[in-house]
Amino acid sequence: MDITLIKTFIEVANTGSFVAACDRLFVTQSAVSLRIQRLEDSLGHPLFTRSKAGAILTPAGEQFERYALSLLRLWQEARQQIAIPEGYSRAITIGAQYSLWPRLGFRWLDEMQMQMPELSVHAELGMTDRMTRFLVEGVVQAALMYTPQLRPGLIAEPALDDELILVASYPDATMDLGQHYVSVDWGPEFTHALALNLPHLTDSGRSMALGAMAADYIVNRKAAAYLPARTVKRYMEQNKLHLVADAPRFPYPSWVVWRDDIEPDIAAVAKSALKKVTQAAEKEQENIVSDLEIVEHYDPALFPAITND
């Protein structure tokens, strides 16, 4: 059976829409329809009930879904096993959003290989939608993200707390940011909290769904945005970003999402390694915002010996 047909079926089932599925698969709607038709012809049963509202699984489609997920998982496992490098006997693929790699993902990777030297580790980068799709398809077995999307066969657990803080590329910025404010998409919860607390910032003419990469845009222009505290710390130490006075802060926890069928011994090592690196990161996080405030008000004449470990 063509694995492309299976992937297409899973996307339509997850999104409930042929249109949304074609966007995620980067193919035309007619291609999605043709693939589903071929799959239905092979199985001898309709898998979706189509309507203007979208597509819902038929009873046959609901039954086939679990087999489709299993087929895709087995396919990805076969690909990974064949690709294991010489000198290694086990493999895992992990993913993370951009801003979670430097402080958490890289350390996690290192710690896993310290605990299981025979483990080959492959890393993937992507936003939540991409990571979720990779998890469902079995491309990755675990992923770090900020706004997890639950699917059958996936388990989400808290990983690390962070804060979104308002920073500007110029000193002495006030809450009256006007056209300098850039809206960064941190998910519906942040959007709702911002609308309640700072409604004047909800009509920005510039919006980005780039995550922490938006920091690179902000520092090179007269601009301001809400960004994760651990991401902006190094920019503030370089005097490239500055805290906006009196701006509220918003909690922004990160999560780890696991496939529920990871091999038990690999899962145990991955969880043990993540626990160790998150505990270390939490100790750093305890003082990170207060450190930022020190950096913001740093005066060499008053604090000549301030250093950062």
C-alpha cells in the first residue's frame, strides 16, 4: 500500500478538511481527493462523509484510522532502523521549536547519549503544527513545544516554565508603543491575555508566527515585542534589547509530547535525561528575570563586578 495515501488519510482525519490537508501536505485539493479515492477503492469502503462543513470519518474510516497510524509508525520505524549508523544499535528522533533547542533540546540530546551511548539521536526543527504532524506520523518520538496539540497516541507533559516579557530595541520605551509594536503569535491563550491586559497592542500592523526568531527582527529595527525571557537575556546583556517599563509579564510554559509507543528502555532514558536537564534549567530560570532587571539598570560605576555564569 502506498504510504503517501496513508499520510493523506491521517491529515484529512486530523484536520476534518480536504482543504486544510492540502495546505499541510503542500499539494492541490484535487490531489488529496484523488489519493483518498484511491485508498477508498483499495479498501472497498468510503472513509469520509463529505459536506460543505468539511469531512468526517465514516464508521469504516474510524476503524481504519488506528490501522493507518500503526502502518505509518511501522514504516517510520523501519526507515529509522535501516538508517542507524555503524557503532550504534538503537535510535530516537526528537524535535523542538527554535527557541527550545539552545537551552533545553541540545542538553537533552547530550544527556541521552551519556546515559545510553549506543543510542543514535536525530534532531528535527519546527513549529507546533509540524512537530505534531511528525509525532503522529512517527517521524519523531518526542518533541518540545509551547502549545501542544493532543492527538490519539500522544501524551503531553509539562517541561519547563518561562515568561513572555515586553522588550524594545531602544531604551526608555513606554507602553505607548504605537506602530513600533510587533505582534508575535504565542498562541490563543497569550492573545486572549494580551487583549484583556493591553488591548491597545492588539491592532499591530506587523504580525509574525516565527516564535523566538522574531528577536532577530526586533533587534535590527526600532521595534518592540513580547519574547521569552530566556531568549532575550543575551540580547539585553549586549544592550540590544531593553525591558519596557511597567509591562505585564505572561507565563509561557513549554511541554514535551511523547508518542505512547516508544520502546520502554529508550523512553526511560529519554525521560530521565529530560528530567535532569530541566532541573538544571529551572535553577537557571529562578533568577533569570531578576538578572534581566539587573542588566537593564546596570551601571558600571555602581556594579563593576557583575558577571554571568
